Amino acid sequence: MSARREAGMVLIYENEPLDHEHAGGHWYHVCLGRINPESLSVPPVDRPYECPRCGIELETEDFWHAQMKGSV
């Protein structure tokens, strides 16, 4: 985990079992202390999500950790 990620929470997972279209939940990026309202998809292993605003890179592993813990 990079030093930038250690500074605070950067990814939130919200479980929504009754949402049939997105069964399992949604991931949201916390950018500069604010929750981005746009839901993210798990990126491919070889292409991490890079936030154009804060520059943080979120890898596939980060999304699975957030799903297990609720946030990372």
C-alpha cells in the first residue's frame, strides 16, 4: 500500500443485496476527503484505476480489500 493510501480512506464498498442490477454492492473513491458519487467498477489486473484529480492508483486488490472490510 502506498504512502498516499496510508494517509486516509480512499475506497469505500457499500453492500446492496436488494439492488438486483448491481447485486453485491458498489465501490466509491474518496478523493481529497470527499466521496465521489460515481460508482467504480473493479479495474482489470493490468490497468489500475487512476484518479485524474488526486492521482491515486487503485488496483484490483484494493477493491477486494475494500469489499472485505467496507473501506481501505
